[in-house]
Amino acid sequence: MKKLKQIRKSKGLTMKELGKIIGVTGLTIYRYEAGIRKPNIDLAIKLAETLEVPVKELFTDIQS
């Protein structure tokens, strides 16, 4: 989820704030951003809705 960090920052949210909104910890958001873990489909949908982007955009690599 390489774009998650970029999108989150563009919305002015910290990892902790985003985590609180979707019901996980800031550490969990860090793990998603770092590629250590992937969210289940329900959390991926919550992330996308919160960040106002399509789910597939969260899983797309950052364009150079």
C-alpha cells in the first residue's frame, strides 16, 4: 500500500488519527504503509471511504 502514506498526508491526517477513524492503532496504519501487513477487505473499504479514493488506488504503486 505504497500510496496510502501519500494519500493520508494529502488529507492532513496522522497515522494515529486515521487509525482512530477506522478503528485500528496508528501502528497498524504504519504497518500498512510499510507493506508489513495488508488490511482485510472491510478495513480497505473503510480506508478508501475515509480518504475518499477508490479502493484500488490504495493498492496502486506510486507513479514516478
